[in-house]
Amino acid sequence: MFKAKHLSEIQKFMEKQGLPGRDAYDLPTSKVTFPDGGNYRMEIAGIEHYSNFAAMMDEAKKVKLPIHRAICTVGGSTYMSFEDMKKLAKHALDEQVELVMVIGHRKGWDVGSKEMGYCEGVPQGPRHRGCESISYWLEDMMRCLEAGIRGFLVYDEGCLRLVNQMREEGFIPKETIFKWSVFGGQTSPAGAKLLSELGANTMNPISDVSLPILGAIRQTVTMPLDVYMIIVDTFGGMFRAYDAPEIARVASPVYFKIEPGTSEFDIYKPWVSSAHHDDLVRMKVNLGNTMREIVERRAPELKLSAHGPSDLTLPVVD
């Protein structure tokens, strides 16, 4: 007859697997940084139109805030023309900003309305249904790669494994990077370790991740963590400006992820005007500037990476 193991035995087994037995309630200072020694960087989400990137850079120069990464076409890259993608890639290369594209095809575009329902669809996230959905998604990625873009959001573990194999075998450019999405729902050291083994280059935990959990994840993996500092109302609406110094200290290297609004479904519909997103992205830059101010006031020893660090994966333009 099997006898249940004691909690302490379970925790010791976890530690043998390279995982902390408990979350990091002592909030240890991370021993990891970006290659340039930086503890934190800025990530702006919601470059839905080419004009939004220009507005973001204009505002960033006004307030002298380095922007390191832009998350683009959250509504789906299929809504951006190939010519605009090429212009975006060229501008990002000139400005030394890393681009991560959110691509379609995905579950919200697929047949089967129950897949988006609250009983079954929501817990599944936007993972793919069948082989056709995967192949359409990959076809859209190929279109972006041809335009020169080299960073992509991934929210399906099976697809992450597949694209990593493509990268290793040279089926796609070897410099391509993959960012794990919040919609993948991973927020534990075990999940972070799995994603790292599957080939993720950076990870976005769920929006309400605590400092002890961030500390435990950081004890397990070295890849950057992309942490929501402000998030849309339907994700909880939290604004963690005064957590910024501790998040940078405990989770380093970390991207401060800035995404205010009502809901992603509202603000990222493709028919929302480019002028609306121009104004919204300027506000996002100024929120990032406020977070920098708070970190510099309370923890001036923490380093914000300068503009254009050499380890960014930039677009490749002919």
C-alpha cells in the first residue's frame, strides 16, 4: 500500500529537480542581469499601426526614456500589410528597438464558438485547434520573417517546441526569438523551466504574479521575465508603479511591461483608429518614465539599460 509523502519530502524532491521547494518569501536579490549589466528595461505593447511606432519614438525622445522592445500587432499581424511591416522593420532597425509580433491564425479566429466560451475556451487560452490552425499560424510567421522581423509571441507549448526545432534546423533564421505569452498561463518555476527547455527566450507570467513567485522563478531560470506594471481592466487593472524597484531587484533581468486600457479585445480590434493608438502609446511611454523616476528615487543602484543594447534581436533589412 502506498503511503503519502510528507510535504517536506515533496519539497526536497522538487529541489532535486532544480526547483525551489517554496516561493521566495525572503525576496532575495537576483544575481542575474542583462548582458549590459542592466536590471530592467522598457517594453511597450500595442504597436498596431506603423504610425504608432513613430509616435512612440517621438514621445520617448521627448522624455529621454530608452524603449527596448515593442510588442506589435496584438490584434494580429494579418491585419498589417506586408509593405507596412517592412517599413516598421526598417524604422525599428534604425531606432535600435526589438520587435515582437503577435501573429494569427489563433483560436479566436477559428470555427467553433464554444472554444471561446467561459466554461471551456477561456481555461484553454488561445492554444491551437488541430494542424490547420498551426500551419496557418506558421504561414503568418513566415510572412513576418520575410518582412525582416525576428521576434514572435508564442502561447502554445506544442508550437513553441515546433518553432524551436525549426530554428535549430535552419528552417527559419537562427537569430529568431520567441516570447512566451501571458495567455499561455505559466506562472511557476516548474512552468518557467519547461518553457526554457522548449526554447523560449523570454517569459511573460500572468499579470498578478507576486514578488515571492517572481523570486522563485528567478532562482530557476535566467531568461528575462516580462512583468506587467500596468494592465488592462479586464486583467485586474493593477498599476504596480511603487512595486517597480522591488520587481527590478528580485526579478532582474526584467522587462517592465506597460499595457493600460479597458480590455485587450476593445483596444486591439484592428478597426480602432491609428490616431487612437498614437495617443495611447504616448501615454504608455510617459507611464514608463514615471516608473523610471520611482526606481531612481528609491533604488538608484538598479540599472536601466541604455538605449540600443547590443544583445537586442533587431529586424534584418535588405
